[in-house]
Amino acid sequence: SLIQNSDGELTASVLSGSDDIQSRNFIKKYVASWFDLETDIKPFYRMAKKDELLRPLVKKYFGYRMVGICNLFESLCWAIIGQQINLNFAYMLKQRFIMHFGERLLWRDKTYYLFPKIERIAALETSSLTALQFSRQKANYIIEVARTFESGKISQQQIAALSFEDAKEMLLSLKGIGNWTANYVLMKTFHHPNAFPLEDAGLQQAIKRNLNITEKPGLQMIKDIFSKYEGWEAYATLYLWRSLSD
């Protein structure tokens, strides 16, 4: 299906297969997960309005929700791609990755690219990705993740059924997945409200800017700040990240 924004409303067009109740229900569920529509964020707002750091942010960005990455494999690939590089270069690498290895769909004279399938990436050699300016290490990580999925050792359904800590432990068992990546994926794909990437440079910069302090906060300071947001760490992170775009 193709989901588009038209005059402030989302419209979904079924481009292949049957336009039946099952397909429509799948699309509704997908969109609800994509925009985290099933999470009641009113308790987060009540908490944030009492907090010096978050109060101005929830007022300014009221209604902002976690825009997720519904596919776990895509989420892991994107997190690995984005490790320790600037966002513009990360976007460029992701675009190359999708255009080279993803399937294409032509509709109304416009080409749409689908995220590469697991089996396509699992069959690659490292050189296929380094040719696109991926580091050898990241290329190996992405291919290894794809092969782990293909072998059945890990699946999205399996992780979705686990507790936050168990899901995090399973993600950390993957080569190339550290604490930052695991928490990012648990935020963006599984909507765990208490997941947050403690070591994130953007989070540090956002806290520094919004508290108007001269130096970036250390990890202990971030832990102390986030101890007040228990159960809503992901949304606190989201709103702090959003403030960097202004």
C-alpha cells in the first residue's frame, strides 16, 4: 500500500493485492504503530508540565508523537548506519542502500523504493556495501544482522513478546548492537516508554541548550535528570531531540 499526506489527512492506496477488510485492518494497524497512536500521552504531559526542562517543550510541540520504524530489520540497519556519523551522511548511505538493494514500484509515473529484503542483504559480500561508502565494520554488522534474521535466531515477533530488559538483552547479543542502538530500536520499533539512548550526543546537546549550561552534561547528570521521567524516558528524549530542529 502507498500512504500519503493530503491536505493534512493520511490516505492509503492499495497498489497490489486485494482491497479487502483484512488489508484495510492491516493498514490501520500499521499507521497506528507508525505514529504511536495507541499510546495515551496525557500522563506524560501532566508529568512534563511540572518539570522545568520539559515544560516549555511540551507546550511548544504539543501533540508530537513518536514516529516509529515499524520493521525491526529496517530499524536495526538505520541505527547501525547512523552510528558515529552526522545525520546528512547517514541519510545519504541509507538512500544508496535502499536504491541499490531494494525493490522498485512504479505508480503514476513515479518510482517508489522498498526497503531491502532480509534475504537480499544476507546474500551480500562486504564489498557490496563498502562500494557505497559504508565502513567495513558497518557493512559486516548489517550483513551479519540479516543472516541472523534469516537463520531464525531472532525475529520481530520474538522480541515483541519479551519484557523491556529481556528484549534489550537479546538485541545486545547481536554483533554491532550496543546500548545506544538497542535503546533506539526499542523506542522506535517497539514503543517501549522507558527506553532512551543515554549516550546520545544529540540528547546531551539538547539538555545543554535547554538548560542554558556551558558544558554538555555527563552521563550521571543525564541519569539524574531522567530519574524524574521514569516510564516516560522515550518521550522525554523525543521532545528534547525535537528542540534541536529549531
